[in-house]
Amino acid sequence: MFFAHFASRRTLLTLAGLAVMGLTVAAAPRQSHAQTITDLFNTGVDFSGALLNVFDLDPHYTHDFDNTFAPDAFVTYGPYADNPTSNYISIDQNQGFGPAYIVNFQTSFTLPNNADLSTVAIVGNWSTDDLGDDILINGTSTGITSTGFGGFTNFILPTGSYVSGTNTLQFVVNNQGGPSALNVYFDSATFSTGGVAPTPEPGSIALLAGLSLSGATFLRRRRSARKPS
């Protein structure tokens, strides 16, 4: 009799333990996964990331020199600091020569709907002829500047202005006369996905319901067996 009572008690504890485990798994936080932003490109490269030739059209950057962000940024050359994974670009095929002007070069990239926007991390470097006045994220100023074309200035873009879907980066170049150019290359561009599951999944609910039903049936049979005949 003692053994039967002990076995019954152990069975109930097992069922209860499985139920708790099911609830714990169902409500556990989902793992966060780092993802690379795959459609953010350096200046002066093609869709595979290979360097373009001088005077080639850059397929990833536009500019507003003509008041519209048309696809008319071209690979250029000059006495600039070099980088093996990017090229300098300008507003035309004439090295961007002209009187003083300010121009915005723009590129875009996408973030999926499940991206945690607070985790977006973009790190890069830029060099400008003459000066870099600002970097804008979706039109919002970051206050990041570049000192010129003698070298590259590192930047870390802040969070807070990214959106799900299409995002834009604008690099503001201040030409103080003569040729003008921009060179941008990225060290890393990532985001994370994930979060806490708000409710158990249907499979987990079904499992818990089954365990509860089994427990109730077991107790009912045990009580019936105790009644005198």
C-alpha cells in the first residue's frame, strides 16, 4: 500500500514537472541573432563589391547637385588617400570641378520588419574633397564630419533614426572650389533580431492541456479505486 501511494505521488510530481517545463520553454526569451546588412555598399563598387573603373557609374550612390537624387555619381580620381575596397566618386565625369558648392551623396539599405532597430550598428570611414559637413540618417543629422582627403575619418553611426524597410544615408560634401569627391567604406553593418515570445505557441498549449487531462484522469481513477465495493 505504501509503495502504491509512493508511485502515485511520484507520477503526479512527474506530470507537474513536465507542465512547468512546458510553460518555461514556451515563455522563454527568443535568442537574438546578429545579421549583416547585405545591401549597404562602399563607394565605387559593383553589386559584387568589386571595384569599378574610373568614369564608371556608381550603381549605389546618387547626389542632389541637380536638385534630384538621380543615379549620376561617377568614379573619379585625384591625389587622394587610397583604400583597396572603395573608390572616390564625384558628381560628374569631370572630377566634380566647379565653383564652391555643397552636395549630398545618398545611398540606401533595408532593414527587415523583425529587426531590433536599437541594435543597428554601422561603422565606417569617409574621406572628402574638400570637407565633409555631416552624415544624415533618414534625413536626421548625426553631426559627424570629415576633415578632408588627406586620410579617412572613422565614424560610428548612432541609433534612433532607423526604420523598418528602406533607410537612407546622406554624406554632405562641401566643395570649396575645384575638384570634389567622396569615398566611403564600411567596416561593419549589422543588426539583431529576436525578442521575448508574448504567448506560448499552439503546440506548447496542446502539450500542457494533454498533461493536465492525464493528471485529472489519473486522480479520478485513483479515487474510484479507493471506494469500497
